[in-house]
Amino acid sequence: MAMQYRTSVDVDNLFSTSVIPVLTDYLSIAADQTLKRGALIDETGKLCTATSEVFAVLADDIDTTGAAKEAAVYLTGEFNEKALSVATGATVAGLKKSARKVSIYIKPTM
């Protein structure tokens, strides 16, 4: 009898479509943050505030309590608005124009 494996996949719908190529890189995420996949990150590695310029989208959850850490980020792509996160007081919609400058396109969730 053949061995069978059971796997599961969690779909978070971070990506909207695949028309725009997705480029990845690593970025030093600033210390003392606990961030989830889909966080909009500025150039300094901090979660975007209302006055930040978007630099990247965090690819995986990360906890930088105590020290900065390298993390995978998406530099370009099309992302679902409801799957993204920003700092308290900011809105994803408010950062949409900033994100377009670096080829990060934020689309409404259908």
C-alpha cells in the first residue's frame, strides 16, 4: 500500500492578480515590531504611517522584539487592499498613491 500524505494550504489572498511581475528582495526590518504578512513597509524597515512613503510589502510574519532582522519583501506587484496593513492612524487607501510610485499596485478586493 502506498503512503499518503495530507497537506493543507492557507490562502490569504494577498495578491490581486499576476499581471505586474513580482520582484522580491530582503530588507532589514526595524527592531521592536511584530508585523504580519502584507504589512506596508517604509524604506527604514518600519510599518508605514500616514506620512510614510511605501517601499515594500512584507512577505512573511516577523517579530523583531529586541533586534532588527532581515525579512523577505515584495518590491512590486498587485495586492488586495484588505490583505494589507499599516500603522494605527494610517489607511491603506491613503498610501495608495505612494505605493504606485514604487510599482506596488493596491486593488480593491472583489
